[in-house]
Amino acid sequence: MPLSIWLFKHWTKNMMKQEQSGSILGRVPNLTPECCDQIDLDLRTELGHELRKILIKTRLKQRELSTLLAIQQPEVSHLFNGHFNRFTIDKLIQLFNRLGWVVEFQVHPCKPEQT
């Protein structure tokens, strides 16, 4: 598993545990399970859209892509139809790698909310 994904997952899990125990309340605004789920979904959606663009550019049939990606043809169909919630972040990154692409992440502080 890439270090950036590992850090994201473990940071999120640890922050959730700490928040539930009350040790970081007030230090991280709006950190809720729903917020973390939305971050995960947003990342999967962004990765999925980029992967879909690459797959379309290959101009291969879904059956050929399933062989190339080492997944079942219905999973390729899910990618083409935008059903990215069916894939984990790790799986999407693995699919990029099988196509010869590298996924990199940037980490930076959130912008303060506009008041």
C-alpha cells in the first residue's frame, strides 16, 4: 500500500478514535464520521474519473480491459458507468498501476472556512 494512502487511512482512523474519546475535541473542526466518509468518497470519485478517462483513451473493449486490469468485465462496466463507490482507494490505485500510471498525493492544510 502506498505510504500516502496508509497515512490517510491511519490518520483518519486515529483522529476518529481520539475525537470519540474526547481528547481532540475542539482542535479539529467538523471532524465527524460523515466528514471522513465524504473525504473517502470524494477521493474515490476523483480517482475513478481520472481512471475512466484513461480507459476511454485506450479505445479497448471492456473484455480486453478486464484482461489488462486483471478484473472481471462487470467491474470494468462499473468503472465506465461511474460506480466508483464499488472500489476501494487501494483498488483504484492498483488499477492505475496496472495501466502503467503512478498516483501521487499532495498533503496541505485545509483552507479556513469563509465567514
